[in-house]
Amino acid sequence: MVDWYKYLREVCSTELLANPVVIGGPGHVVAIDESVVARRKPGNAQGRPVTAMWVFGGVDTTTKDFFKFFMQIVPRRDAQTLLPIITRHIAAGSTIWSDEWAAYNGLAGLNGYAHSTVNHSQRFVDPRDWGSHERYRKPLERLQGSAQEAARRGSPRCARLPG
């Protein structure tokens, strides 16, 4: 039984690596962000040490389909790591929303993307775009929570994500 699940995981991983999810396109807005999904809380000496894992992802905010997203474990959050992932998963001509992380600075001239940013130290989202952000906040928080829980349990699915 375990070998069957391992085989299916391998088939799914191979398929996703060969045919990456592509979201967005002209007229679509894709929100991107990175987040740490596994780390021991500061000051907590209990439990086993946990290596911090960063996940980078994006969601198409224009469609009503909440499953138009991608996520990938990344070793670093620099432009050299993130920009190839963006071009692999986000269609040309998309508008990309992000925070002001330095790795995103080259997006405006890349692949026909339009790039808008929000400065989180001033506000979490642009009030003019609140409806679009709020609509996706809860589903993304659930996805992030699931990924964090899987990482805490040491789930093989978390370890097998392409990255």
C-alpha cells in the first residue's frame, strides 16, 4: 500500500515538473508573495529544531476559480531564484501585484508584465483594490496553514514539492 502511494506521488511530481501550472495572461491580475512555512518560534527551546523553509507562490485574482495558483519551495528569495519561477508560472501580459521586496524590482520590463506594489509598512493593501485582495485572503491563509502543518509533521508531500 505504501509503495502505491509513493508511486502516485512520483507520477504527480513528474507531471507537475513536466507541465507547470501557468496562471494569468492579458487582463488578469496575479498576486505573488513568499512566506516562511516552517520554523521554531523564537524563545521556544522545546521540540525538535526545524529548518526554515520558504515557499513562493502566486494566485490569479481575476478568476473565480480558487485553484488557479502555484506554490514552490525555494532555497532563496533573491531575483535569480524567483524571476525564473515567475516566468515559468505566470503568462506573458499579466499584471503582477507584490510587496516591495527587492527581488521583484525587474518585473515591469520582463515578459510584458505590468507590476504594481504595496508598501506594507504604510498599509497592507491599496484601499482601492481591497475587494480583490480580501476575496483571496481567507483561501490563501488556509493554504498557508495547511502547508505549515504539513511541514511541522514532516510530510513527504512537503518534502517532494519541486524546488
